[in-house]
Amino acid sequence: MSFAKCVERNGFEVIMFYVGLGDVRLNIERVAARVRNAVIILNQLIFLRRHHTSLKNLLKHLNLIDHLIVIDNSSTEGEIMLEADRETIKNYEKLLPEWVQNIDSHLKTRNNDLN
């Protein structure tokens, strides 16, 4: 996010595509499938840490993002769940996954604080 801070300070618009999964186990399974024939030991703790850190960093730095598109990559297609700028939030699904609801809630707070 330090790059985002730098460009934001210099007047650039920050657009982020955040691609996430609701279940970290799906990420572990996908990586395991890619390396199934290799001799690599997957440390599940690394995935758990990255999964939580990624969302935590997004929420911490929402103030730097001018336009955010959140994509749920749980299916093979990937689905846009919401788009937001500094004034509006557009949900594409009536029932958002819990992790996207968390982002949505933080965006609403951010946008209310800005207006």
C-alpha cells in the first residue's frame, strides 16, 4: 500500500481491483492442484496469515482508494460483488458473502465520514 500512498499524495487517482475468497481453504486447494506433481510442502499457516492480512490491509487503507471493485473469486468465473467510489457503493448481489459485507460496512463508514 505504500505505492498507493505515494501516488495519492501526488494527485493520481487510485483504482483497486480486490480479488478475494470467502474461504482460505479454497486458496490452499487451488495452489495444491497447481503443484500436485512437484515436491513442495504447503504451509497452511502462511495462507491463513495472508488471507486475513490482505483484507485487514484493504480496510486499513480504504481512505487511499478512489474507486474499488471487489471480486469474489470463489467460483471459477469470479463475480463482481461491489463497486465503490468516494460517494456511492453499488452492490451486485442482494446477499453479499460475509467478507464482502465487512468491506461494504467499512466503505459506508468511510463515505459517511467524507460527506
